[in-house]
Amino acid sequence: MEESDESDEEASYGSEEDTARLRRSMEHELRLLTEPTPYKRIMKSRTSKEWKEAESKRGFGYTGLSDRRRRALDQKAREKAVTDAKLRKS
């Protein structure tokens, strides 16, 4: 009798493979729901030491010294040198 109950239960829920896939899916969703969202990570309380460190690194963004910018500045300097040389000759 117990065997027929198990087979009836399996038939109603699908194969073991489907059940395992469903279980993994639910565990994954549970993990996603329990980890903090990006908003919560940003809004988390910070110590004064963490704020001081963050504010000191604030200016580490773009410095204007990318390769393209450096080439443009070098070209402008070469053009200025040519113009200056012409002005000195005249």
C-alpha cells in the first residue's frame, strides 16, 4: 500500500528530476531574496572612518590623462611649436 501511495505522489508531482529542479530554483530564489539589494547596500550606515576614506578617494575619477587626451595635447603642443617657430623667423 505504501508503494502505491509513493507512486501516486510521484505521478502528481512529476519526476524526481522535476522536483529537484524545482527545489534548486526555490533555493536560488530564497538566496536572492535574503541577500541585501544594491539600494540597501548603499544606504547602510557607515562609520566616520569609512566616510573619511570615501571622501578622500572622491577625486580619483577621470584625471584627463587618457591616451586619447594625451595624444591631443601632444599634437596641440607640436602645432604650437611650429607656429612659434614661424613667428620667430618673421
